[in-house]
Amino acid sequence: MDLRGGARGLSTGAVNIYARTLRYFRPFVAATAGGIALTLVSIGLNLLKPWPFKFIVDGVLDTSQGTADVRALLEKWFGDASAPVVVFWLCAAMVVLSLLAGAVNLVSNFLFVRVGLEALLKLRTELYAALQALPLRFHDSRRSADSSFRVAYDSQSIQTIYNKGFATIFSSLVMLVATFVVMFRMNWPLALASLAVLPPVVWAIRFYAVRVRKQSTAIRERESDLLTIAQEGLSQIRMVHAFGRESFEVDQFRQRASRSLEANMRLNMTSVASSLVVGTLMAAGTAVMYYTGSLQVLNPAAAFTLGDLLVFSSYLLMLYQPLEQLTYTAWALEGAAAGAQRCFEVLDRNDDVPEATDAKVLPQAVGRIVFEHVGFGYSADRLVLEDIDFAIEPGQAVAFVGGTGAGKSTLLSLVPRFYDPVCGRVLVDGQDLRSLTKKSLRAQIGMVLQDTLLFSTTVRENIAYGKPGATFAEIEEAARKAQALDFINAMPQGFDSPVGERGGHLSVGQRQRIGIARAFLKNAPILLLDEPTSALDPSTEHAIMETIGELMRGRTTLIITHRLTTVHGLARILVLKNGRIAEDGTGAELLARGGAYAELYRDAMASHDSA
């Protein structure tokens, strides 16, 4: 759907979005019904509020417009009470009516707001769950800040649709109809004259709704862009300081903020202009009513009293207030529709790594991995991997080497099924990965990456992330195997020490050991290692490789590295070149062939010597 397409009033696209939001409110039908009932009571009390003053004017005050019917009614209620007493009780009635209407409205608003917030919670949870479930291809093509913006801010549109949409529209329409019925029964010509402004007000709603929706969409895009630049600048603050780029980052932020300012300014100017137009139309309607009503009061034959005019003017405010609310609600809903559509774009996104309806649970894996003539590309017109064909036996460690862009990391990402091959099959223990549930498959795989990803929680929680419910003894043992126990115990709070955002309180080597401890604790039969030591200095690399060697023992291991010296002694090395397997053998065999591996090895040794 094109959010910038021409809308007319509440556009067809917007109406479809509102219809989709209904399911988020179905669990709260009882609360909504209660809110509706209380709203009706509140409207009834509001309709009674002008009458005590009419009785004061027509039945108590000494005017020529006083009517015998009103005075007779007051005598029936108050007997022979003096005029001050009658006025006192009529004024008290105004206060009581206002208090009752306000109290009922308070409870009604509480119910409506509660339902709106519950629906917001439901949408946010679904949205975040959808983002967690979507494959990496989706996240690779999106900025994480934009996804965060949709969860945190765009989702709030559903609350606007309910509270400023359904609740406001319902109460405003009921008030509008009820007020007009009362006005029509009091003086139908005057009531019809009061509605003369309705056609131009409807035109204004339709005209400005187009602009509001376009400008609201533009604001959300600008705000998402602003959040992105702020998030990137702050997450890379060390690099910013290291290169002295603070001023540059501030300038980048100011440019994005200026664009957001301009978009907000356009929307606010549209709002001001629309308020001027609608306000002027309603002022004109009020003037017409006062002029026509005054002529009727001055005409004795009209039987229209000053009290009637005062009551009618109060009802006119009640008539125009919901009409004005409906006007602004229409524009608010158009803005909310833009945000809701951005949420539904995520919820409607198809999973390009779908799980089969009859997917099987993978039991404890033996660890045999087979690639059968696999091809893969991130886009349809360009394959990254072509005709990849090999088998890895259980417990075997295999290294994948090659130049930058050869497809090593892509190949590794096919094993946990982060992506599906375009052609061919990947099998574990003889079963096509597409026939297995993703959860059971990934439960059999441990991973250690180049940059160990840590959450801003404690050491204990980061190690136990892959095995929820692990005992402290198991966590401690995993840390011991990863040779991380000493530095963890040296921390102020030991295993309960916070690691900071992205593990910022730890060194690179310490973060890597936490990642290895996590893999030890998971104890999966298949292990994927993606450049586990490339960010380490030689001495730390040697120590980490000893730990990784312990982790690899007895596990089917696929390891990627540019540092060939760390894998040269493995029993099998596969060389990737231009997305294909160029060589397969031991390090010594491949060196003797003098092919692609030998060239890579010579370059690696030359770089090592120069360092």
C-alpha cells in the first residue's frame, strides 16, 4: 500500500487499517461495553446541565419573558420558598449534574484508556515477536533503529485509533445526535440553521486529512532516520572519540534533526490552518444562531424566551464541540493510520525461511553434515555460493578458508538455517534442514563468533543464555573449561557482575571466553566457529585456541578463519574461491599442490612475519 497515495477524508486504505486493528480489542469487549454504557449516562447528564439556568432565568428572575409554566413547575418543586432559596438549589443542581457527569466520564475514560493500553501491549508484543522470528535476510536489509522505532513509537497508533478514534467518535456522534434532537424539538428552524456549517466542515475534514496523513508519514520516516543516526553515533562512541569525529557526528545529527523539524513544522502549520478554517466556520454558525434566535426572542408571537435562547446556545456549544472533535479525530486517525501501516508491514512480512507444517523435531544429533550441490545468493541475479558439495563426518573438524568475499560466512549461516539454499540441500544426520523445526535444529548447534555478542546483563546470565535454567555449578564449570573462571572471580561481583552494553566492561579476550563458556554450557554436538580469534593479539589468540581446541573435542566443527596457522594442522581444509570449493585436503597436501591454499598460506606467513 502506498502511504503517500491520495486519500479522500478517511481514506480507503486507512479504513482497512482500522478494520485490522479490531482484533486487538476483541478480548476487551466487556470493558468496552461498560465504557459505552457509562458514556451514554454521561451524555444524558450533560444534556441536563443547561436547564437549571433556564429555570432561574424564566422562573425566578423578574423579566417579561418569565413563563407561567416554568413558575408553576418551580412552585411544585420548592413550594413557597423564597427566590434566593430556589436559585441556590438550582445552582446546586448545576454543580451536582456537573460532578455526576464528570465522575461517570472519569470511569468511562479509565475503561477506554485501559483497553487502549492493553491493545498497545498486545500489538507491541506481536510486533517484537515477529521481528524476532523474521529471518536474517529481513534484518540485513533494514536498519535496526527503524525496527526499534516501529516497536516503540509506531505501535502507539493503535491506542490513538481506539482512544481518539472509536471512543471519541462514538461519544461525539451520540452527543451530536442527542443534542440535535433536543435542539430540533425546542426550535427546529433554529436547529437547521445551526447545521448550515456542516457541509463546509465536512469539506475541510476531507481536504486536510490528505495533507495530515502524508505529513504524518513523513514525520515518522524523519524521526526513524534521526533515531538511527543517534543510535549509530552513540553505539560507536569509542571510534568517534578515537578519530576526533565528534563535530562531524553532531553535524550529521543536526541535519537529520532539521529534516524532522521541517516535517513537524509542516504538520503543525497544517493543523493551525485547519483549526482556523474550522473555527471560523463554527463562529459563523454561532453568529447565525444568535442573530436568528435574538429575532425570535424579540418577537412576542414566537414564544421563544430568553431562557430558551440561553439553553439553545448551550446546546449549540454541545453540538459544535463533538463536531470539532470529529474533525480533529479524523486528522489524528490519518496520522495513526500511517504508524499502524508501518507496524502491519512487519506483521505481514513473509518468512523466506518458512517452517514446514509437518516439520519434525531433530532428536540428539550425531553430527553428520552434508551439502548436496548447494547454491545460494542474497539476490536472485547473483549467487554467492555455487555447487557446494561435501560431507562432514560426526566429530570431524573442518576448516573453511579463502579470500574476502569467497562465501565462507554465508556457507556457515546455512547450517543453522539462517538462510535456505536457492538450490540443492543441506542435511544433518540425513535429514533435510527444511524438514526440521528451526528450534530443534538450532538447539543442536553451538556458535562462537568473531565478535562475541553479549547482552547488558550479568556474566552469569550471558553464559547461561543458550541454556535457560542451568544451575550455578554448570555455569561455573563452563567458565572453568573456557579458562574464564579466574578473571570472573576477580570482578567485584563475580558472576553477578554486569558486563556493560555489548560487553563494554570486558576486554576482547574476556568477551571471547564468555562466548566459549556459553558454547561449553550448551554442549551441542555441532559447533560453528566464525573467525573466533581474528580480533585477538597473537598471545591471546594462542591461549584462546587452546580453549577452543578443548571445546572442539568430540564435536562436528566447522571453523572459518583468515589465520591459516591456527587451522593448518587440522585433518581437513576446504578452500573456497569465487563461491566454489577449489580444493579439499589436509594443510600439508594443499601446500604441496601449490594451488589456491598455498597462495593463501604464503600471504598469511608474509603478513605474520611483517607484523
